[in-house]
Amino acid sequence: MPDTTALTATLRQLEESILDPAVRADPARLRALLTPEFMEFGASGRVFDRDGIVAVLAAERPLAARQARGFKVRLIAPGAALTTWRVQRDDGVETLRSSVWQQQADGRWLMVFHQGTLAARDDEGTL
């Protein structure tokens, strides 16, 4: 049985690194966190592949660092995990986030899929 406490700490650190403005602005650092087949369903309703999201994040204006809240990890298969959490954007809008992470042969965890969804104003207690 994997150590879920250690896995949670690892995946939270990886998720929060992607929220870091310095990482978001660095295409090489972002690519190192995402699988080549990465896909995102954005809160905007747009769908991104790895190159598309790297370009969008590298071009965005510098943001204040954000913090994940309500962070949870669920193992969905050996070497695969689902993270769920929420974050408040710079504009005050809350988003619900989910990511699928896959452990690579060398032990690193890479993000395969991410989805951001606008949170309802009255759902603070759900995640």
C-alpha cells in the first residue's frame, strides 16, 4: 500500500508549483511537469494540449502566487492518482480543480489531465 501522506505532499507540491508565476512563465519547467499527451479542459470552456497550455501560461500577465485549498488525493490505479482542490483566482473567482497524475518509470509524477471548473458561490463546504 503506497504512503498516501507522502504522495499527497508530493502531488500538492507539484500542483502548487504550477500555480507559481515563475513556473508558469517558464515553458521548459512546465513541459517537465506535463506528459506529452497532456490535455486540459479549462474553466474558460477551452480545451488545451500541452503546447497550447504552455503557450497560454507563458503569455499571461504575472500573477500573485495562489494556494490550493481542500486538497485531496485519491489513488485510481497503481501509479495513477486523482487530485481535487480549489483555488481563488486573482479576480476573486473560485475554481474547482482536478488533475490526473501518472507515475513514470523513473519515479517522477507527471500530469496527464487537468480540469478547472467555476465554483458555485454557495458551495464552499463541498471541497
